[in-house]
Amino acid sequence: IELENVDFIRESLDGVNVADIAAILDELTMQESVYVLRLLEKQLAADILIELDETTLSKVLREFENTEIAVWIELMDSDDGADILNLLSEKDREEVISEFQDRIKSEQILELLRYEEDTAGGIMAKEFIRANKNWNVIQTINEIRRQAENVEKIYSIYVVNNKQQLLGRVSLKKIILAASETRIEDIYDEDVVSVPVHLDQEEVATVMRKYDLESVPVVNAKNKLVGRITVDDILDVVQEEADEDIQAMSGISDTVDEYDSVIKLTRARLPWLLIGIVGGLLGAGFIGFFEEGLSKVTALAFFIPLITATGGNVGIQSSTLVVQSLANKSAFDNSLSQRFIKGLLVALLNGLVLSVFVFGMIVLLYGNEVKFALVVSIALFSVVLLASFMGTFTPLVLDKFGINPALASGPFITTANDLLGLAVYFLVAMSLLSI
Amino acid sequence: IELENVDFIRESLDGVNVADIAAILDELTMQESVYVLRLLEKQLAADILIELDETTLSKVLREFENTEIAVWIELMDSDDGADILNLLSEKDREEVISEFQDRIKSEQILELLRYEEDTAGGIMAKEFIRANKNWNVIQTINEIRRQAENVEKIYSIYVVNNKQQLLGRVSLKKIILAASETRIEDIYDEDVVSVPVHLDQEEVATVMRKYDLESVPVVNAKNKLVGRITVDDILDVVQEEADEDIQAMSGISDTVDEYDSVIKLTRARLPWLLIGIVGGLLGAGFIGFFEEGLSKVTALAFFIPLITATGGNVGIQSSTLVVQSLANKSAFDNSLSQRFIKGLLVALLNGLVLSVFVFGMIVLLYGNEVKFALVVSIALFSVVLLASFMGTFTPLVLDKFGINPALASGPFITTANDLLGLAVYFLVAMSLLSI
């Protein structure tokens, strides 16, 4: 690249998969990437842009004129084009749009920009093949030939009536296997699963997983076919949602990754840490309330970490199970009372094992302090029960109010259970040791 | 169903999607499900079985004769058939296999059973369409017609040489658009991504996401085409792996869900809880070591939860970020020293904000205890630094040793950081307060 050997670059990239070229560009300096992209054939450059990671992409785009960007976007599928426009500033976006030559493509992209990013409308593409129910196989194949220019991958062909309303689908295979005079009406399959344009992308993923779909048609309120979503886009959605949940669980409030700036990382991490600190200060106030008892029996302080840690661990386990079953909603979920009884049984069993173990260990290690050992193990038992109760119901409540329940299994539960654990511990100690 | 109205059941299920029928069966009693499955056409029943959830499926299978199961399995894709055989006891499995009528299918299934369940071989299917490079378009379409009977969805058609080695692929679209005398050799695309049969399923998912593939051919060591994996199977893999990681993070040692038995749930949860308890007991011993100092300055006990909780939260955040970047490995990862420096900066910034806040709050709430406030905030600052260091490096080390790094961001980090936090806290207190 340094030698600016144009032919060499073109040749050596020939036949290399675009995803691999994109990975190479991610590694190059900005000037080098820009240089290579300008060199390449426009269609190839457009394909590579789609594969770049978002941070690199935004930087690269800033280096190009809006006219260049407009040309590339017109060579992309409408959904990828819309994604790229979403990365631009409002001013640039309007300039790029005004540069579009292809009226149809630009209308498609503008339509996509109107939908919320994380709904079916936001991830669908306008490129799909539709057949009118009145066509025969020959007409359809001709239409496929015509439409196929714009459509990268053909999955199903959607069958519509004259009002463009979705009636069903017919597979390419069936069309090939049918006699050429057969009318689409006679071979199409009415059993088609579609999603409404405003459905959340996570639910689109659930639908596609449930029915094992490779693509799903998107319809508007009047059942008019407006787009399709392919499974490779959904694969990214599933991964993103999983990453988001894991980050929510670990108390990171924004979706960040290791490559983000120090400031952005700090901002994403501080909020929940501060909430944890406030919880800690409340806990300190709480223990302070029992200062007198504590100064009489200093050993009470020894087991504070044991109680709070176990409360936290039990709470996280319980809430994780609930969060996962909420994510994989099935029509026939456990009822609230079933959940309660099962959670109670598991907690009783766990609590019993743990407190007997702790009782034994304290007696063993600290000699004949049976009463004290009893205090710790009774407190532990109660904390396990309470934490498991909290862990089960907090995500259910959050979910009811439309908040991501994964939040519950993170710092929220830990902080709440710390306080709860301390309260139980000192109350049990106070009443049993009469201090 | 109670009325045993055969025609009514058949009719009302006609045209209903198999995934929906499966969901209904999940809800019925065992007798009812068995009754309905026996009523239905064999192919439909086989399709429904595939969609049942694993627990229901195992139960249902026990109600049927091995001969009945064999008939169904022969009607399934080879990968689904192999999955069902894997659910049976060894004895039943052999009986079912001996009942197979279709020699080819049974060989395919037996081959699949030989591969590890979570490798490319374990999730691939034997149903795919291959074309010899020497065929022309007409021959290929005829072959597709012949082979298509067994292949539910056609994505790409794989092109092989006479030794069945993978050369490339050609899309159905290209075949339709080509003239009928064109030889496959002249239109196929050499740029095909394949995966080796022993590749871990998680890496298969990464490959498919990277290259946006709807299906990927699987080859053996000699580059012979042995199967294909479709993206809908990978969707399940991505979801499973994400669920597994989340469970590992929350200290659940087996993959369980809310519907499992109380005993199974308890067994999955107890191990990490016990490790937490042992950590707590060690912590107790540790604090006991400073008993004298603690009895002089009881207020030290107040801030134990604050220190341990913050250590835990910081550790979990750091390790989550590392775990996620390990999961989304790219060729150009941050180097160890880059990670270290960035982690250090973020930790310094977070630590500074948190300790200044705590210092201020303690002075505000507890009056003129400046020296004591200094002890707590210095300890807190050190804990944030150490916990972030531990959180960054533990998953890297675990990953090096081939252990799932998600384990690190769970109870392991919490327990280790509790102990570390206590140590730092009391050492700082001891030296600054000279107790």
C-alpha cells in the first residue's frame, strides 16, 4: 500500500471475501483505508463498507464526500443503506439523500428511515420477490429474473393479491418443480408466518426461532407486504440482545465494548457503582444502629461478608433463571404460584444445606460457641429464603413495568440483598443474643 | 379430545403450523399428546416431534414403541433424527436403529451420531444438494428435482469434483438465470466458506455471522463435502451459548431452566453457593485476625459491606467486558498491555470519583472524622484498582487454560474480591489508624 501499487492491491484483493477485506481495513490507518476504498470498484467498496465495524465505519465516512457516499448507498440493499444513513449527522444525511439518482431506491430507504431502529421495520429490507397470485410459473420466473437483479438472496417468494396484501408464499423449489403453465394461485402455501412492522426486533427473533424461518415477510396494519427480514440479520439481533442483557446484569448501563474510549467506559460503569456505594453507606448507617451490640460481640462483624455475599449470590441465581424464562416466553409459562412454590422449595433446600454447613464449621472452628453459631446459621437461612424471593419477583415486577428484567439480576439485586441481609442478620442476633 | 372425535381433531389441526401444534401438545397431558400423535399422519407427527421441547419429547418417546419411533425418525432430516436418538437410552437407540428400513438414511444418521454434539459434525444435516462440476444446467435441475425430495430448504447448491471434494457453490438463482446448456464449471463461485467437521459450534456461529451465510458446507480433513449447517440451527446455538454464559456468570453450574425439578435446580445452584460460603468463612477468619483493632474502632465494621460490594461490582463489570470481547474475537484484539493501560485508566477515574464521594459523605454524616473517612476512601480506591485488575485478568487466564471465561465474571470474582477487599481495608486501617 505504501508503494501505491494500484494493480497489485486490486489483484491481491480479487476473490477475497468482503468480510475479510473489511477485517483488513479495520486494521489499516484511516488514510490507507480511504485510499483502498477509492481504488476499488464501487460495488465492491459498498459491500465492504457494510461489513466494517461501526466505529471504523463512522470514521471512514467522514473522509468521503457526500456524493461518493450516495453512490455507494444506492448500490447497497435498502436496509444496509438506511443503517449507514443513520450513522451520519442530520445535515450530511439530507445532503446524501438529495444526491440519490435512483428514485425507487431512495424512496425505499426514506421509508425505512421512518421506522424505529429496533423494530421489524427498522431491520427489514425492501428487496424481496413478490408474485401476484394470478401469474403462472413462466410469468413468475420472468419476474424473478427481472427482480432478482436487486435481490441478493432468494428465500421464499411472497404471494400477494392485487392490493399487495400478503396471501402466502411459494418456494423457488416448488416453482422449479412445477409445470410452466401452473398458476401461482394453485401452488402457493397459505401457511405463512408474517410479522407486523412495529414488532420489537427481539420478538421477531423469537418468532423466527420458533418457526425455524429463514426469512419472514413484514406487513403493515392493512396486511400489505412492506418488506422482509432475513435470518442473518436476526442472528446479529440475538447476539446483540444477549450482550445487552449480560451488560445489564453486570451493571454496565450503556452498550459499550473494550474499544470504546476511557470516558465512555467510565460513564457507562459509574452509575451502578454509585448506587452500590449509596447502598453501602445505607448499610453502614444500618450497622451503626447496632453499634452497641456490635461492641459487645465483635465476632458479629466477622460474618457480615458471609451473609451479604450469600444473599447476593442466591439473588442473582434466582433472578437469572426468571430472566431467562421471561426471554424465552412460551404460551404456557409457570403461573405465579407455581413459581413461588418451586422457588420456595429450592431455597429451603439450599438454605438448609448451607446453614447446617456453616453451623458445623463455626462450632468446629470457634469452639463451643453454639448459640453464636445458631445466630449466624439462622440468619443465613432467612437470608437465603428472602434473597431467593426477591430474586424471583424483582424481574417479574420490572418486566410488568416494561423495564429490562436483566437489570434486576445485576447490581440492583446485590445492593438490595446486602441491605436485606444485614437487617435480618442483626435482628436475629439482637433477639437471640439479647443485646 | 376427550370425546375422541378423530375427524374433528384432524380437521382443526389442518393448516396449523407444526410449531403451534407442538406448543399445544406441550400443554396437554401425556395420554392426550400420545393419542393425538398416533392419530396424525406420520410425516406431520414427525415434524411436530422435532418442535417439542426436550423434556416433553423424552417423556413422549417413552410412551411409544421403538418401531413407531423408527418410522418417524426416517421421515425427519438426518440431524433431527440424530438428536432424537441421542435422547433415547442406549438400548432403545440400538433397537430403533435396527428397525430402520431406509439404508441410506440410517447410514447418514449413524454417521452423525459419531460426531461430538457441539461440533459442526454434531449439528450438520446430511440433506443438501450437490452438483458435479461437469454437469450442465439441465442435468443439475433434474438432479435438484430428484434430490429435492429429501431436502426441505434449498439455499446454495454445492459444487464438487468426482472425488466429492468441495470446489465452490452456485445459487439456485444463478442456475435459473443461466442458459440450459451452460456447464456448472463455468458459473460456479469458487469463493465458498466451509467449516471443518470438528469445529466447535460456537465458532461455526462466528463464521456464519461474519460472512452473513444462510448455510455453510461442512468438510472433512480431505475437503470432502460431508454435510451442511443451516442458519436456523445456528440461531439456536447462539441463544444456547448466550444462556450458558449468563448462567455461568450467575453461578449456576449446570444448564437448567425453571421447569427442571427442585433437586436438579438445587444441585446446579449449591456448588457456587458453597464456594461463596467458604469464602465468607475465610473472610470471617480474616476479620477475626483484626479483632483487637475492630473492638477499638467498631465503626470499621460499618463499612465492610461498602468495601466488599464495590469490589464485587467493579470486578464483575471488568470481567464482563473482557468476556464479551473474548467471545467476539476479532483478528486484531487489544494487546495485553493496551488492555492493562486502558483498564487502569478507567479504574483510576472510577476509583477517584467513588472515593471522593465516600470521603465527602462520611465527613458529612459522621462529623469531623476526617482520618477515619480517609481510611475508608483510600481503601475503597485501592479496592477499585485491584478488583478491576483481577476482573480483567482472571477471564484471560481462564480462557488460556480452556475454561469458560464467563465463570470468572460470576461468583468466582465476587468471592475473590470480597477477600481481597477485606484485606486491603483492614491493612489500610491498621497502618493509618495505628491499631
